[in-house]
Amino acid sequence: MDILNQLSEKITLLLERQEALKLENMQLKESLEQERQTKEAVLSRVENILNSLQEVDRN
């Protein structure tokens, strides 16, 4: 029975680790999405600045 107890404990630990990894993965995906949104906002601002500079240069 000792082997069964050890196996049961290892399975329990693996399941707990799996849940922890799922949570970490979800958090990383959220963080990645926030970084993408920030990048898009920065690129948009840079494009607006460049467009403004081009308009000034034409006048």
C-alpha cells in the first residue's frame, strides 16, 4: 500500500502543479495582451507625430 500512497501523493502534486501552471499561463497571456495594447498605442502616437512633421515640412 505504501507504493499506492506514494503514487497518490505524486499525482496530487502533479495536479497542483498543473493548476499553478495554468494560472501562470493565464497571467502571462493577460500581460502579453497589455503589452501589445501599449505597443499599438505608442506606434499610433509615433505615426501621428511623423504625419504632423511631414505636414509642417510641406508647408
